[in-house]
Amino acid sequence: MADLKAGEAFTAGCMIVTPLGVAATGLAPTATLFKLSDDSTTNPAVAEVSGGVYDCTFTPDAAGGWILKFAVAGNYYIYGAVQLFKVGGGNVADVETAVDAILLDVTAINGDAMRGTDGAALVASGWDAGLATILDNFTAARIGYLDELDFDLDARFTAIEGGGFAAETLVAIYNLLDAILDLTETGGTLAATGGEDTIYLANAPAGVWEPRHVLIDLTNMAGVDDVTIRIYYRIKNGENLILQYEESYLGDQSVDLWEQQLAPNRYGVQVTLEQTAGVNRNYDWEVLYNG
């Protein structure tokens, strides 16, 4: 969660890759900005930066919660697909006024030698000029970032709980926001060929990959249709994918939606489906992962 200031332009971005982890360039993603205070939406223009990175610039016009969501057509992964921002939340007018007064005092010195507590002029060692430079750089715009500092957190949480929100409710809200920000989905439809077809492949990801669940819809199976689902992991860089799970299913299924939890992995994970008998069918699938 990022903290912004109302009326101040902000640029946010995302990275889009293929299921193989390759940067996806030349796409036309869209961005939707949700203003939670009145449920209104806007669509900032999205531009490609480089190497699969895309960004957009927007200016929140009021304090409160804002959500930015990137989307793109096709089978791609979006890092940073959903981002939550908090705008405003404090008042630093007194601090800004005080700093402005300091800047006026420094300006009024107008080159006069700064003096110590004994009234004697300080040695021209550059210390006085350095302090003036620091104060001059301490602009009102930069002071604005102090707007979000709030050290009375206990009182704020007590007020929230006093307003009818139990501690358990606050934890549930946090967990929901955490899931919105972190969990990403990809999916599609596999047309079986009679061979071992790849449902999902994260091949040699750039870092530790955290797939959560894979789901496959077996509704179309009938008669003598025979399907085998397999899961492979690569546990050493440059080595082969190793079979970890294998299960076969025959004919019409009493439970149509197949689901399996996937383990975090550093070097690659693959899910395959092989139809060994019957009519080759279409199988919808979905993978949830931490992006």
C-alpha cells in the first residue's frame, strides 16, 4: 500500500510476461482507477516503458482509498496487476508554515555571517552555507510527505474498534486486501490432442515462483474418455522437470472440477493433461499464483 497526496501526480507501473516468464512487449494493456469514496472510475492512459514494463500517470483529487487495476487481453501474467493507494490522512499545515518561516529567516540573512551562541561569527568553514542549503531543499512539497506520519496508532485503532469494528474484523479486512494485492490468476482452454499436452508451465522463472492452486474442468469427459493429469517440478537449475504427481480419470466424473495445490518452486513447474482414450475434449483450466 502506497501513501499519496491529493492533487499530486503519481506514476504506477506493472510488468507483463508470458507463461514462460518472458517479457511481453508491444501489448495494449488498460488501466482502471477506482475511487472508493464514491465508486467512480477513470481510465489513465497506459504506455510501454521497456522490457515488458508498462505504466500510467494519474492525479488523485481527494483523500481516501484508491485502487489501480491493470488488465491485458490474452494469456499473460501481470506483476502488480492490482495496487491499492491511500491518499491524505493527516494535517501538516503548522509544520509547513513553520518551515516557510524558517526559509524566510534564512533568506533574510542574505549572506551575513552566521553566529554561535556566544554571538561570535562562525568560522567560514562551509558549515553555515551547508545548513542554508539543507533548509532551502526542505521545501513545502517535500514537507507534504510528512502528511502521513501518525504516531498515535493505538488511539486510532481504539477509535476504529469503538466504531463497531472488532479486532477480528480488522484482521479479516487486512487479509482481504493482502489477497487482492498479491494473488494473480491465469487460465484458458486446452484442446486435447491425444498426446501429453501442457496445461501450465512456469519454465526457469527469474526467482522463487509461488503457484498456489491449479484447477481443471473435467465436465466434458464421457464414455471411455481416459485422462491422466501430471505435475512436474525442476529442483536444480538446468536439469529436467521431474514427475511429482500422476492420476488418471475414466469416463463421466461425479466431481467435475479437479483441483490440486502447487508448491513454491525456484526452477520450474509444469502441469500436463494426456487423453489416452475416447474423444479428445476441451478442458478449461485456471492457475492462481502469487505475482
